[in-house]
Amino acid sequence: MKDKEIDEILKHAAQGPDVLDPMLLAQVAKSIESDMKPVRPLPPTWMLAGGLFLVCAAIAIAGAARAGFYGIEKLSALERALIFPALGMFIWLAAMTWVNEMIPGSRRRAAPGTLLGLGTAGLLAVFAGVFRDYHTEHFVSAGILCLVVGLLHAIPTGLLSWFILRRGFAVDTVGAGLAAGTLAGLAGVTMLEFHCANLEALHVMVWHTAVVVISGAVGAGIGWAVGPRSGTEIRGVRA
Amino acid sequence: MAPVDGAHESVNAGDDWVRPLCRMYSDSNLEVLMARYQQGDLAAATALIHRLSPQLHRFFVVQSACRGDADDLLQETWLRIHKVRHTYRGGEPVLPWLYAIARHIRVDHFRKTLRTTAREQRLDDTPEVPAAVASGSATTMGLEALLAPLPESQREVIEMMKVAGMSLEEVARATSSSVGSVKQKAHRAYQKLRERLSGIGETKGSDGGSS
């Protein structure tokens, strides 16, 4: 059987009667009538993403200003030129992804999971290329401190970013949560790169990058908790 | 892949008060109607409801719902669309936006249904195959019966492409996936449909030979 024949059968089947009560449509129309007023469409994607980008930059800079710019002072010009543009690019990608997740029917250029994977791998590659000191001192205690500081800066970033996108509607809440968490985590890492003077390669690669991974996972978990399980196969409810 | 409007006509057959509205907007595209809806135009909203409800209803019926459920889901979808109508961007295609919301409502609804029915029935029971599948020929089967054996993800792709007349790109947007993934699902669905329809043809043939 050829595809065209299947097309014809499907077309024929779709033309069969699907009786829809006209009263139902009248009822739907009536139910929205009372609340019919003009609404302001969402701003363009670039504008929303720009707002998210600014929030991330503001939180990272404000946090580092309060704690001290010790990290960026220790970095060479080349190291700064490699780390911060890369972080800026990942933040922009995460912001665009989150905005798209909050607008139904948007074109999905990268799935939030892919974004988190690429962001993490990209950061690891940049850190591995920049930092060559593999000697470690107070690996766990210093690392946990950085992890906590990074996550503490991710929380306000997530909240402020959500405020910017509060008028959006996430049809895939897990994906939206993952994108939001990744963005917030990247703001935390940026703050750490400004502030943390510990330039040991393993410290930066493990603990700084972990901020993004944990923040993304927490975001996805929140999305899972608040929304329907998109993509799950539903069986056993056929009437 | 042209949209199939047969169901739409049957709905409007006994609904005379709607006809002037539909006629008023017959030449307008959905994007214009959505823009007017966002501006608070009730006539545009009503025209959209009457134009798109039949295919949305069919989408819900095909996606494992009974007609009662489909009616509820349709109402719920329009209420949600009304609530989030500001998220539609002018110039973007309307159908992916609409179907993305409809999918969300369906998943949410069935999650709630599963919670309440989990104690009452075994969920791993094989769904009942509609009678038309067993007894009818391929050409007389209803769409629901025809697509019933397909997995949910393939069923929705075929429904959006063949009933709603959406392009691969639009289906990808509506399902938050890539065009490649949609193509793959459609290809697999066609493979299954081919096997199934060939099987029905052979069964009918052998029945005809023996009688």
C-alpha cells in the first residue's frame, strides 16, 4: 500500500461525522463574553531575553560588588576574554530558550536538556582550557562554599526572571523549569567568576559548574511538581 | 495536505446565528482573527471558536478521550486560550499556538483522570479496540478507529497533519519537538498503518474467498 492510498483513507476517515453540539459552542462563546477586553501581547522575544540577560548581569555584578571582585582581579586579560564572553553567550542562549518555553507554539531551536548539556560541556571546556593548576587545597570545604554562594545568587535570579516572564504560559513546565534553572545557575557561575579567587582547575570545573547543573535540576523538579507530565503516554482511559 | 472541513460544516448546519459571523470572516485568515480577538473583538473570538472547535474536538476524540471528555476538554481549552490570549504573537501561525495549549490541557486532564480512576480500573488493560476496526473495511473506518492502534505521540502527529492540515514545522512547534522527530513519528505511523490496512485487506479477501 502506497502513502497516497493511506492519505486517501485518512482523508476519507476524517470527513466522517464528528457531531459537535452547537449549544456547546454557544456556551463557550458566552463564557468568554463577560471577560472580553483588549489585551497587550507579549513583547518580542529579543526584548524579553534582553531583560533576562540584564537581570543575570545585574545579580552577578551586585553579588560580586558586595563580596569583592577578587576573582576577576586575579584573571589575566586573555582569561577574562575567554570566560566572560562564553558565559554571556550561554546566558543569552538560556534566556532565549526560556522565553520560547513560555510562549506556546514557539520554534524550539534547542531543547532545554540539550541547552543544559551544552552549557555544562562548554563551561568545562573553557575552564579546562583556561585553568592549568591541578593542585587542590581544601577541595571540599572551599568547593561547598562556592556552590552555596553560587546557588544563593541563582535564587534571586530565578525569581526576578520569573517576574519578567510571569505573563507567559509554559505548556511544558519541566522544560521551562529546566531552562529557568540553567539561566539562574549561569548567573551564579558568573558571580563566582567575578568573586572567587581560587583558580585551581578542579575547583572551578567541579564546584562552579555544579551550580548550573544543580540549579537546572532544581528548576526541572519545580516544573515537574507544578505541571502536567508532558510527553507521558496515557493509557487505560479510553471510554 | 489540505484541512478537512467536513466536520466544521456539520457543526454549523443547525447554527444559523453563527453564519453571518463566519461569512464576515470567511476571507480573513486566522492570524487576523487572533489579532482582533486580542483587541477585544467578540465577533472575531466567536468566529475563531466556530472555525477551530470542530478540529480541536476531533483532536481530543482521537486522543483516547470519550465524547463527554472531549466536550469538557474543548471548553477547558477555550477558557485557557482566552486567559493566555496575550501570549499569541502577531504574524506567527495560530494553529501551533492553539494545539500546544490543547495538548497541555489534555495532558493535565488525563493526569487528573488517572488519579481518580487508578483505584477503579486496571490501567495496564489493553484498550478496547473499537468495533469498526474489527468489522469494517479500511475505507469505512472512522478516524478514531483507524488511529486507535498507534501510540499517542504518533496519533497526534497524524491527526495534526492530516486533519488540521498543519505542516511539519507547525507540528514541531505545537509538540515542542524538532521537525526531524515529527518526520520520524509520521514515518513510523505510516508504517504501522500500512501493515494494519494491508492486514485488514487480506482478512477481508480471505473472508470473501471462503464464503
